[in-house]
Amino acid sequence: MFDVTLISDKKEGNVRKALFSPCGMVCSSQIEIELDGDVISYIRFTDGCSGNTQGVAALCRGMKKDEAISRLEGINCSGRGTSCPDQLARALKMLQ
């Protein structure tokens, strides 16, 4: 019900670029992620609460993927059962 959908997943050297579609319960419509090994180098949310999603993306930059998952997983937005940060954690889990 709250699962993200992988749209594309490409690897260029050590950099992995993935694009996800979050579930319909959140305001964002896409999440772009770039990993350099297991370190997050780039995140961009399309739509959603701009300040919040930019803040989450900035805070996660340079963070190891597993650390971001442990911090963001389970965050609930307005009783929806998920959130943009939770959807990011779910997307990162898919990149294991």
C-alpha cells in the first residue's frame, strides 16, 4: 500500500542513479536518488512541501544509505501512515 515504485535504475561507474514514484498518499510525485557507493550524493523530490523536501535532501547528502533509512523510516505525515521522508527510506531500501 505504501510502497514506492522504481522507474529507472542506472549505474555509471561507482555512481548509481535511480528514479522512484512514491505512493499516492504523499505530496511528492517523484524521488531522484544518486548514490556513490553507499553514500547519498544527491536527492531531489518533485512536488511535495518544497522547504521540507529540500531540507531532507540536504541533510541526507553525504550520509550513508543505511543511516538515512534508520532515521527516516516510519515518519508519518498527518496520520497518512507514511511521508515523503518515509518514502525516501523505502526507496533507499530497494537499492540494497
